[in-house]
Amino acid sequence: MSRSPVEVVYGPLVTERTYTLYQQNRYTFRVSRSATKPEIARALEEQYQAQGIKVLNVNTVNVTGKTRRGSQGKVASGRTSNWKKAIVSLAPGQRLEGLFGGV
């Protein structure tokens, strides 16, 4: 049973490091924790079908949630949830337009 692209890829991650990867034609996305590399590639190709992209490589990283401490009488302590990110390489000459505001 195949999941829809919206269930697999939640959205792009935009940080200083991901902007550097963007210049190398690599894009970073927040994805479902249970998503596999082939699912991620297929979902991105379906989502950006209008641009005709071809995913060459998918690297995934499981990110551990951080411990948080409350302050001024709020929650004593807590933890952010674990999540997964995918770093995707596209074929040479291909770009995902609109992710970084046209930069």
C-alpha cells in the first residue's frame, strides 16, 4: 500500500546549513519517521512533477529530540519529539524553485 506524498514529506527545512547544501543542488526535508528512502524519492518526484525532477540520492538522519526545561513556574521539564530528515540530491542542472524564496 502506497502512502500519499503529503504523508511522507512534511516540508523543506531552511537553515544556514541547508542553504549551503542548496547551493550544491542538495535539498533537506522533514519526513515521516517510518518513511523509507525509495518512498521519499517517489513522494518528492510526485510532489514536484510539474518541474520534472529526478531524485538521484536520498540520505536520511534520525534526529533525537532535545530535553527542555520550563521556567517561572511553567512545566518543570519535557522533551521535544524525535524526527527524521532527508537530504536529497537531484540530477545535474535540475532545481527546486520556490523553496528559498527565489534565492
